[in-house]
Amino acid sequence: MLLDASQSQLVLVDYQTRLMPAIFEAEAVAKNAVRLGEMARLVEVPIWGTEQNPSKLGENLPEIRALCQRTLAKMHFSGAEEGLGEWLRVPVKAPQGNARSLPKHLQKPAAAEERNTIVIAGCEAHVCLLQTALDLLEDEFEVWVVTDACSSRTERNRDAAFDRLAGAGAELVTTEMVGFEWLRTAEHPRFRELQALIR
Amino acid sequence: MLLDASQSQLVLVDYQTRLMPAIFEAEAVAKNAVRLGEMARLVEVPIWGTEQNPSKLGENLPEIRALCQRTLAKMHFSGAEEGLGEWLRVPVKAPQGNARSLPKHLQKPAAAEERNTIVIAGCEAHVCLLQTALDLLEDEFEVWVVTDACSSRTERNRDAAFDRLAGAGAELVTTEMVGFEWLRTAEHPRFRELQALIR
Amino acid sequence: MLLDASQSQLVLVDYQTRLMPAIFEAEAVAKNAVRLGEMARLVEVPIWGTEQNPSKLGENLPEIRALCQRTLAKMHFSGAEEGLGEWLRVPVKAPQGNARSLPKHLQKPAAAEERNTIVIAGCEAHVCLLQTALDLLEDEFEVWVVTDACSSRTERNRDAAFDRLAGAGAELVTTEMVGFEWLRTAEHPRFRELQALIR
Amino acid sequence: MLLDASQSQLVLVDYQTRLMPAIFEAEAVAKNAVRLGEMARLVEVPIWGTEQNPSKLGENLPEIRALCQRTLAKMHFSGAEEGLGEWLRVPVKAPQGNARSLPKHLQKPAAAEERNTIVIAGCEAHVCLLQTALDLLEDEFEVWVVTDACSSRTERNRDAAFDRLAGAGAELVTTEMVGFEWLRTAEHPRFRELQALIR
């Protein structure tokens, strides 16, 4: 199955200023998180953030925080334990403006509707990202984990998280997969902008 | 389950002149694509090509284009969105000529019949190859992805595509597996020619 | 699904003094086994040990043996063949003392109850750990294998064990995953102590 | 599930003198094949061999050929296409001699019975071993592939074979796993001899 932009929401988990310096491949991971956020904006996918104990670990990186329409502060490792699921269940009104110029698979009636496909990435992959994603799967969301925008302090813990998420039914994808599936065609009006983000 | 030449068709996706220079291990991948095409000819398996936005990315490499009976130009990343499935549904008349000399598992009645087994390879593995293969799976083809004839600009994106295709029900194979399953026996009349392609 | 401390028991398999010197990455593996034991104590999870033919292979490392409430001497490679399952079926009385100060998901009625979730690690991963874990799965325990606290003399045998355990329905986790799932929140009264064990 | 010696047969595929020099890690692979054969003898598991087109590729290595009670010459890549399945379906009379000294799980009534568990290894992993194993799975044998006794000319083809075999329902094991599951306990009368083969 391919990702559908009109059904998607993006969740960016705990890219926090006092956590990232300890993360394996942090720079590449943060760059992909920003790309995901910018791609989501291009195709009008809602973007949410979470922050673990921000008084201790700091806020999310400013360039990531700025992309999120809301950011959830939490003490549980799983954002779903502190209301993330409720945020994701609120019907989102589909975009109106230039809908007529969108390709057919993006033209939806303007009525507000739930978006059940959660594209998620974050740190640490084996703690907060894992626990949040597994809880969302139990709550019957479809969960797509963007592996090249996730990491942990160690590579081994990161990879163990991916194996476990795949076993639990999450779809493992990459940043580029997400972008090209949200577009579907080189004739999408945002194709050039999205391509510029990636290459 | 083993591949059956009499049920197979080969699809070669987007080995384009202006795309290949950026591809990881492009030379080996293109060489395997040519081998696949030449093996398909030996056992009379139909061969199809696709090209993504050829006015921008160029045509397929000439040695690959020459092997395909038709090549589909497309703007969607998935060839299935632009009619590839229809090409693959057209009944193919089984070969007549030297059928009596073929081993038993290749001797089929000469009536035209659909071939539901799609052997597919191409670039980029995580975009056009992935989207085409997933769509063909949804259209109830059996999809066999030849991993050593597929690639992306990065190894990580390529491997993420393979994991996702396996999870969606595609069979992951190699060029040599395809050749030896199409033959099944060293007594096949084309055994020496096929072996010469591989070694 | 996430680990639940109130349903868990920990089993440490054959970290024996005359076996460990031959084990791949023995030092890191033993360190994680000790961490697991100390984390289990923090959240009042029962801890059991096994020893293969201890007259030949020696007792478990003293720091590991000291953490186990009982240690099973065995001649079968699988502890389940010599009564481990019976030990694990005995209802464990839930902790009383500071239960009121525990977070909600740890507050359980004080009645004795079975704990069906077995967190297990040990050596050699592909012999005694594997055979014990597969037998516990057949006996309908939920089995969680802590991969970074398991090893064999060779890496290849170790990894083959993990693949086989995953295929048989075990959940593969890491030491840190176990700790953070037993806690669930940074507000758990033992959070600081557990964090000190890990970092 | 663990291997049961009383249900097992061993098949050694195409370790041929003119093929092995081209095989990746041939020496280690042949050594494990010999170990498997010697372990099978210790626990009275029947041993069969196959040879692909032996007039071209030579016979199996003499130390392997000597372990097999019969060796099947074939032209099909799959031994199952040329009668291997029939050999494996013949009831085998259980050993009598020292049965009373065997541990309980090896004491079976002496009546001849089919052994449905096929432990298999050989070369090339992605051609003859793969096609034979997949055919045996279709014929409803339980197939256990001993990965460290299998290889191909290239590592990539070898590993692709293992992934495909696992996906088709084969159990992937190592030489040591097989030995220790056939024994089950350090009190097995052949324990010391088997241990001497491995270490």
C-alpha cells in the first residue's frame, strides 16, 4: 500500500536540544525531520510535535518546533499516554484553496474528516518513539515509521526498535519514500519544490 | 514456490540515461538487467520497459530498450497508474516453434493465456520500482523483485524498498535464481546459452 | 505491545565462570545481565537463574548469582526440561510496601498472581538460551529475549538464534527497552535510579 | 520447536569436486557438512546425498560421499524432481541396539516409521539447495536449512536464498544448533563425542 497525503498526519517526537548531542547520526536525522515537515507543508498534511520533560531536556530544535502546529509536553515516554491520540482524532478540514489544481487523488470533498495514517519519526528510537508508535498501533492508527529520521544514542538500540516496530505492524519507510508517495506523479503542482528539498 | 517461465513476464523499470549516473552500483545493476532480458528471450518470456518523464530523464539505456517489446512513457512514479497492468493482462500466445524440444514443464497448449507472474527490476528501487510493484501486488499479480538488478541513489533507500516489498508479499530473488528457475534442468535446450550469460 | 513490570519475571541463563571467557562480547553481555537484574529489583520483578552442569562449567558470575532468588542446576540444555516452568508458574505476591507511591499502572491488588511475561537472556544464545526460550513459548509463556544481554562463542550462531526466536514468536528487545517499559514515565519513583544504571 | 533426532533425516546437496573451488567460504562450509554427517551418525539419523550432473561437475567431496548411505545423481537442479522425495518417504527402522541407554526422548518403539523432518544443506544455496528445499516444503516435509553448511559462489546470492527459504517456511539453523537439539542433554551417551566434533 502506498501513502495517501489526504489521509496522513505527521508526528515528530522529541528532537530536543539537550538530547540530540548524544544521538547517533543526529545531524542527518534532524535534517530528515525538517525535510519531512517541509514536505508535509507542501501537501497540507498536519504536523504535530512532542517533547519529553522539556524543563530537563529542552525544547525541540527550533527549526523543527516551528514546523509543528502544536507540541505536546509529556512525562510518559509514550505521547499516547498523555493525549496525543486525541489530537490525532480531531477531524481536519481538507484544504480548499488550490484544490482544483491538485491531481485527482488529492481532490477530496472539503468536509472535515479524520486522518488515520500517522507518519512518525523521532528520538530515541527505542524509547519514546517506540512506545508512542506501539501505543498508536494499539489505538488502531496506521503507523508509518520514517527510519532515516529516527535514531537512538546507539545504533544497536535504534535498529532493534525498527525490527520490533515492523513486527508489530508498523510500515518502515524513508523520508524520500514519504515525499514521492504523497505526490505520486511528476505532474503534481508541488513536484519541483519537493524535489528541491530532497536532492 | 519456484518461478515458471510459461507464466512469467519481465518488466524493466526506468534504467534511464540521465538517471543511472547517480545510482548506487549502477554498472552492476544495468548488467543484471541486460542479463534478465537476454534470459527472458531464451525462454520466450515477454519483456516490457517503462521510462519516467523521458523528455527530462532520457530514454532507457539502449541495450535495455532494445530488449523490450514495448516501453511505456509515464509521469506517475507507478507504471500501473498509466496502463502497465493492461499491457500485462493481454493474453500472450505460447511459443509454438520448438515446443516439442522443450522440457515437460514448458510444454503448454498453444492457446493464448494470461501470464500472472511479473518479474520486475529497476530504478529507483524506493520510488518508481517500489510504487509500480506495490500497485501490481494490489492488482493481484504475483510480483518477483530481482534485487541485484534494482538500485537507488543511496544504499539505505534501496534496502528499505526491499524490506517493504517483502512485507507486502513480493518475492525477492536474484538474477541467477530467475535464470535457473526458468530452466529447471541442465537438460533444457537453452541451458548452455543461459549459463554463458551468467558466468 | 509494551512490557508490564507487574506481569514480568526475569530469567538469566548460564552466565557461568568457565563458559564466559569463550563468549563473543562477553564483558558487555554480562554487564547488561547485571543491569537487567538491578532494574528488575527496582521494580520488584522476580529474578531466576539457571546453570548448565555447574560441576563442569562453574557457577554463574557472582554478581549475577547474587541477584537471583533461586538458581536452577540442570543437565538438559533447556531449563524448561528440568522444572523452570514450574518455578515461573508459582503465583507471586505483588509488592505492598510503597505501592501507593507507585504510578497507576503498577498499582495492583495485593493478591498473589501468576506472571506470564518472561524476560530472558543468557549464553549460549543458540543452545541453552534458545532451547529454554522455545520451550517456554510452547508452554504458552510470553517470551521477551534481551538480545544485548545474550551471546554465543560466535557472532553468527548468536544472530541465527535471534532470527529463529523471532520467527517462533519471541519479542526481541534490548536492556534499555526493558528498563524504560518497566517504568513507562519519568515520574516513576525509581526513574533516577534506573537512569543511573543505564547511562 | 526443537529438532527431534528420531524424526530427522539429513540431506547433503551437491558438494562436488569441480563446483566447490568456486564457492564462497567453501572450506568452512564443507567442514560443517562433514560435522553434520558425523553428528547424524552419532544419533542414527539417515544421511542422503545428491550430485548435479556428476559427469561434468564431479562427485561429492570424498569425505562427504562416504557419509551418505545413497547419493542421487540428477540433471534437474531440484533433487525432488528426480525422486529424492521417494527416498525420504521410505520408513526407517528405528535403532535397536543401545536404545535402552538412550535418553527418554530417543526411546521409540522399534517399528519402522517415516521421518518427516529434513535437515538439509548444500551448494549452490540459491540454485540446487533452494530448489530442492522449496520442492520438499511443497511436498509437506518440514525443512530445516543449515545455513553455515550452505553457500553459493557469491555471498549475496547465498543470503538471498536464506531470506527466501525463511519466507517459504523453512527453519534456518546452524550446525551447532542441530547437534545440541539432536542430543537435548549433556547426559546423552554421545554428548562427549558430539562436543568433540564441534569445539
